[in-house]
Amino acid sequence: MDFLPVSLRLTGARVLLVGGGQVATRKARLLIRAGALLSVVAPAINAELEKLLADAGGTWQRGEYSEDCIGEAVLVVAATPSRAVNERVYRDASARRLPVNVVDEPELCTFIFPSIIERSPLTIAVSSGGNSPVLVRLLRRKIEAMVPAAYGRLALFAGRLRGLVKEAIPEESPRRLFWEQTVEGAVGELVLAGKEAQGRALLTEQLRDTSALHRGEVYLLGAGPGDPDLMTFKAQRLLQSADIVLYDRLVAPAIVDMARRDARRIYVGKARADHAVPQDQINQLLLTLASEGKRVVRLKGGDPFIFGRGGEEIELLAENGIPFQVIPGITAASAAACYAGIPLTHRDYARSVRFVAGHLKDGTVDHNWSDFQSESETLVFYMGLVGLPVICEQLQKHGRRSDTPAALVERASTPEQRVITGTLGTMVDIVQREQPHAPTLIIVGEVVRLHETLAWFGQENDHPA
Ligand code: SAH
């Protein structure tokens, strides 16, 4: 982050604006709207700027800029056509440690003006740190369309009732929940529809019984295979409502970052054979935190109910009557298949697919291998990297041909995705040579043949089969 967005209170503050043309006028309009006491320095100013200053009680110092013009200013903006003048303003202001902005010259700025979507008192700022004004405009248009004009009214309504609600619900976490339900629920709808009195009456009624807000809850969320865009909307929404987030190694940092800034994050990661927090302690922790009335999110890689021990985690909650929800996620097999162009089923190649654990609890790879011999079934091995030699050997021993195509998909759906293809006969040597990074998934079956024609992602990293 090159620039930290903060919101400045400029009411009554002196601001120096150097320049009197169109660009300066735009900035003057903005600064005046924020209540600044504006002083403009320029040899000439346009009529609009002159009127703005007259209406807002600002001043115009006619003439060239000099250091003395800074005076009592707490913020300096330069918008002149002369690079030399702009640079001088930048130097003088930064020498006095004053925040300074030279319009359209990011390297001469200690602060920048974000693009603003205004639904006063609600303001949304968008900035690319000066890198792409076009992208910012595009985003701004999207946000404009997404945020109804009446949201400003909703913000004001909430502002007026803050004190009342705080008194009724002194603890922070249930109060936040109350507000979430209020702005998203019937009260919010009433206010957006302009029926504020009714909204207020309903809110007051809801404040009478807030016992449900003090109940802890656990959400077991599928975070998907790595690409943050593959989370569901529901998972995102619940994640943002969490007081506490428990996550492990497979969950991308960008996803953990979607939690609220003030949410507590607890890493309970499990690297293979290195259990940071033993499973029963995780189960117990979920129970304890929820019993304290917290909203706890347990983020799981992929889908919580596919090799995720999600079932074990909620068993204890169910026994203790703690409310929970399980939200599905895109499992690694789905992501690896789609991103590598290997359909898991296909009318010509595979009529079923089987998800198999590549190694078991005790570290062995023990299966009823003769179940896996059907050529028209795709096999997907999770956690199969270490067991790969055993998997390839056993499959061949139990009826799969040695030239059965196989693919290893490394870090599926991330920018580091790599697909290594071979056959049951060659895969062990290829993988030995290529040294893939975890997590990896192994897909076995005729469908792997489609990879060459259907892959579009990570192709250049492919191992030449
Ligand atoms: N619940 C998870 C699976 C957890 S088991 C899910 O539904 O995806 C962990 C195994 O998942 C890893 O050993 C690996 O085999 C697989 N895996 C998870 N994410 C992966 C990814 N991005 N690419 C390849 N394999 C992945």
C-alpha cells in the first residue's frame, strides 16, 4: 500500500491552493465542500474559481507563488501548468512537513486525492495510488451503481440512534450484530424507502429483546482451493461478520484478509505431520469461543466436508447445542480439473469420479485397490504426493494399465499452478524430477488426455508429456 486512505476533517482549516485554472478549480470545489478555508495563489484565476472563493469566504493572493504564501496552511495543493512552480511548492511544503499534493504528479505528492463516491455522510474513496485513473473511474461507476443514493440517509439514521443502541447493548460484538441485522433487515428497508419514523419505531421494539444477539455461533466456511475469487458470496459475508477467525495452512492469506480488521485471527495450521494445533484442541477451541458468545469462523481449504474433518469439528458443537452453519466451498478436485482443462467426467472417457485420500490417518496408503480398476472411472487423489509410488504401483497391480494417463496438479487455481502429466508407469519418475510444491492433487484416468486440448491456464508451465 503506497498511500493509506484516511479521512481528513478540514472544517475551518487553512488550505493553500496554488494555481487558478480548470484543474485548480476542481480541487477548490472539493476542498470547499469539505469546509476548508481556502487561500488561492495565482497571477490570474478564472471566473468560476473567483465566485467559489467569494461564496465560501476564501481569499485570492494575486501574484506568483513564493514560500511565504504557505502561511498558516495545514495542507498544500499545487495545480499550476509549470513543473518548476509545482516542484517548488512540493519542496517548500514537504520541508515544513506539510501534506502536499501536486495534481497528476504522484511523485510530488505526500498525499493524493482518491476518487470519491459521495452519499454524505457516507463517503467511499477509491484510489490506485496514481497508477491507473481509468481503472479507478471504472470501479467508481460500478460502485455508484451499487450504492443507492439513500444510503446516506441510512448512515444518518444510524448515526442518530447510535447512542440509544449503545445504551441498550453495551457489549461490542452483539451490538455490531444488531446493527448488521438492522441495516440489512426490515429497519434498513424502511429507512431506504424514506419511512424513518417507522424504522425508528421498529428498531426501538427490536431493542426490547436482544437475548438472541448474545448467542455464540460457529460458521464452518469452505474457502475454496486458493484463488480468493472462488469463495462463495455467503462465505464472504459470514467471514466479514466474524469476531474470531481460525484458519489453516491451505487458506490463502488474501482470504484471511477479508475478515474485519479487528477480528482476531488464530492460525491452527496443519502442515503434513506437523500439527500446529491438534484436532481435538481445535474442536474444543471452537466450543469455548462460541460458548463465550463469539461469532467464530472456521475457514477450511476447499470444501469443509471433503477431507476437511469438518464433521469432527461440528460434532462437539452439536452435542453442546451451539448453533453452527457449514458453507460449502469449491473443492480442490473441481478447481484443479477446471483450471487444468481435465473434465472429471466425460461421455466418452469417464462416467464416474471418485475422490480418494492419498494417505490415511496413520500415514499408510491402504485401500481396497480392486475397487479402482474401472477404466471409465476418474480417480482423484487428495494428499497423494508422498504416497504416489504406492498409488501408481497398486493401481497397476489391480487392473489399471501402465499407460493410463495421470496428471499432478500443483497449487491449483493459484498463479503458481503447474500441471505435470504422465502415465501410471512414468509418473513417479517425472514427479521425482519435477519436485512439485504442496498442495498437489493427482488425477488418474482417460480424461487426462483432454488436458492438451482444453487447458488454458498455466499451460506454459506444463511438463511436456
Ligand atoms: N477440504 C479440502 C481438502 C483438504 S485435504 C478440499 O475440499 O479441497 C488437503 C489436500 O487437498 C492436499 O493435500 C491436496 O491434495 C488437496 N488440495 C487442496 N488445495 C489444493 C490446491 N490448490 N491444489 C492442489 N491440491 C489441493
